[in-house]
Amino acid sequence: MFETLILILDSTVRLAAPLLLACLAGLYSERSGIVDIGLEGKMLGAAFGAASVAFITGNAWAGLGAGIVVAVGLALLHGFASITNRGNQIVSGVAINFLAAGLTALLGQAWFNQGGRTPSLSAGGRFLDIELPFAAALKDVPVIGGIYSELISGHNILVYLAFLAVPATWWVLYRTRFGLRLRAVGENPAAVDTAGISVTFLRYRAVIMCGILCGFAGSYLAIAQSSGFIKDMTAGRGYIALAALIFAKWKPVNALYACLLFGFLDAVAIRLQGQQVPGIGEVPVQVFQALPYILTVILLAGFIGKAIPPKASGIPYLKERT
């Protein structure tokens, strides 16, 4: 029983990592007042870019760099539409999702001729699992050995970076001048403008941070969790990350707990596939695949209370001229 629990928690950590990176990405953007429905599209674009470059170069770090560049490019496109041109931020985000879904499939077929997929990556093109010191030696130690060798050790570097991003984001938001201004511009951009700080430049930096973290999230899916790009491989994770952000009430530590919860639900759903349920029998696999999404709706509908976004969220800022 203990071993089964450790395996489920191990899967939870792996499944929560891309959600956490995307959730923190959305946090930067939305704290600045820019609603970002396009997390899914940026992750998908990053996954394709990372897998393509990693396959061509055989280098996972080059793939990661390409994934970040693609995601930042899409983030800047969203910023141009919603910050510079003061367009509807929801429409812009949805457009990015459609753009990424269509372009990745089209370019994948044109470049690799494998139905929108990229070829399987070599070992050098992927981020492999890292075994921490003494993990093998402690493996047979009761309780502690299993936790250290299975749950803590044996993940790739992007998983560790995802969890380190939580305290880093907390520090940036609550202990730096940039974080103070970021939170202020999401609440009252006019006051920030009056203080002589450029609202436009601040929001652009926020969406760039969003793009960087989405780049990590998408690259993780393609060159760490998997060995290549598959059409629509994000499978709604960007939307779940957005739901986790609302569930966490736009706070980084709460985002960690929310993403771990959704990762746990996904891990349990995978574990239960093909299992016999007492009194029911074998439940169709589609039920368990839909379980995390169903529970996401239930949790958002009834268990988070009133989630109040930043006051200027989704409202374009027009500088007053005197």
C-alpha cells in the first residue's frame, strides 16, 4: 500500500510540474492586469518548437531555448494586441490558442511528414531523470528510502526548476520593486502612471515573464515528459493551469497546492484505468480521463469561495492626456 502511494505521489509531481509552470506564468500576466486565456497556445507552440529544434540539433538545451523563444513570441503578440492596441484580451488569448493549434499541426506535417508529429528524440535531445546522491543506497531503507529514492530523486531538471520557481516567484512579487509595481499596476494602473512609471513597459515585462514560464512548461511536455511533439499534446493543461490560478486566488504558494491537487487527481485517474470498481466492474477509460476536468469544475464551482482578481484585470489602460 505504501509503495502504491509513493508511486501515485511520484506521478503527481511529474504531472503537476507543467501545470505549475503555466500557472505561475498566468500569475505574472494577470497580476499586471492582463488576462491570459492563451496559456494553452503558448505551451503548445513551445512544445513544438522545443521538439523540432531538439530533434534537429540533438540538444535538449537548444530545444528548451527554442521553446522559450516561441512562447515569448506568442506572448508578445498577445501583448501587442491587448496592451499596445488595447484589444479584447479574451479574444486575443483565444486567437493565440487557435493559431498555435493550427500552425503546429501544419508545420509538423510540412517539415516532418508524420501527421503533425515530430520524430522521436535521441537521448541527447531529452532531459533525462537525475538520480540524487545516495538514492540507490537508501532505496531499501523503510519509509525514508522510498520517499527519497522514488519521490524526491529521479526527476528531470525541469521538474526541480518548476518547484523552485514557486519561492522565486513569491520573492519577486513580495520582496522586489518590480513585484510591488507589478501588483500595483494590476490594481490601479492610473496611480502607477501618476508615479512616473510606464504601465505599458511594466505590462510587457509581465507578459514576457509569462512567455518564459510557458516556454518551460511546453518544453517539459515535449522533451522531458515525452520524446517528441504530438498534435494537441497539451490536452487542455493550459486551461487547467488557469483554473488552478483562480483556485489559488492569484498567490504563488497557493498555486503550488492547487497544481499538486490537480496533478494528484490526474495521477489517480491514470492509476484507476482498467481497475475493477466494487459493485460496478470495469469503468470505461474515458470516465477516468475526464475525471480531473470534472473535479476541476466542481472545485471551482463550490470550494474556493469568492475569488477576487486584480481590480484592473482585463481592462485596457488608456493614458490620460492633459
